[in-house]
Amino acid sequence: MSGTSEALNHTTDPDPSVGLRAVAALRRLVEQLEDLQVERARSLGWSWAEIAEALGVSKQAVHKKHSGHAPTTEKR
């Protein structure tokens, strides 16, 4: 499946195999976007608590998920 708009169009397909593949493609996209934005936030000096609040998750959850690959810089 290629393209975000194509995946969105397929999420309501009557064939579950098509719809579920679309959901999986969108899930991968969301994970990539979250990684990108967490990396940006950390590079701008955001704390794990600030990122967690923006994502609506606990500080521990966001730190565990992203601490291995998000750069840090000095606090803004």
C-alpha cells in the first residue's frame, strides 16, 4: 500500500484484509511522525515531562519508548 491518502481511503474498505493493511500502514506512519517530533522537541530542550504532556502519556512511557534515540540539548 502506497501513500497516506490511499491508506486513508482503504481504511473503510468492506474487505477486512484491505482495511487492516491500511490501518497497519497508518500506524507505521504515526510512529515515524512521533519519533520525528520527539526528536525535534528534545533537540529544542523540551523535557520528557513536556513531551509526555503533549502526547497525553506518562513521562515514564515516553522516556522508555524514545530515550534511546532522541538527542538532548540544553534546556530552552
